[in-house]
Amino acid sequence: MALLALMPSFVFAQAGLRGPDRNQFVEQMYQGCFQVEDAKKKGLDLVDLRRYCVCLSNAIADRITPHQLSEIRALGPGAASAMRPMVTELAKTCFKQ
């Protein structure tokens, strides 16, 4: 799975999930991102958090291929760390919005 982290960004340019896989992925990513209690503890605005989570979930779905999604799902609990480089890169864009 280290391959995902090492692949240059331009490889993802033509990637992207479609259809039901995309919908399910975006919903799961959003649910993992939008943590109300955690946000309240940190004093974050829920509208801003919602906007950020929608942006990030869709940005990742635009980048990841179905094959990469299968590999990530196979990692189980290790999926988050495998996706961290991509999430970090895309989060910068979503923070600006």
C-alpha cells in the first residue's frame, strides 16, 4: 500500500470514483470527518466543519481509483495512515475554502 503514498499527484488526475462506490465512499469519509462533539470541544464552527468535510470527501473521491479503494479497504485499520499523504495534500485546498 506504500505505493499509494509514493505515486505522484498527476497519476491521480484521471482517477476518480463513480456511481454507487463514489456515493458510499463520500458518505463514509464525511461521517468520519464530521465529528460534532470533537469539533465542539475544539471550538470549531460546525458550518465550517461541514463545508470542509464535504470538500475533503469529494476531493479524495475525485483522486482515488476503484483499484486503490479496494486496496485501502483491504487494509482495515491501517487505511487511515495509508491515505494520510493524500488527505494532507487535499486538506490544504479545503482549508482555503
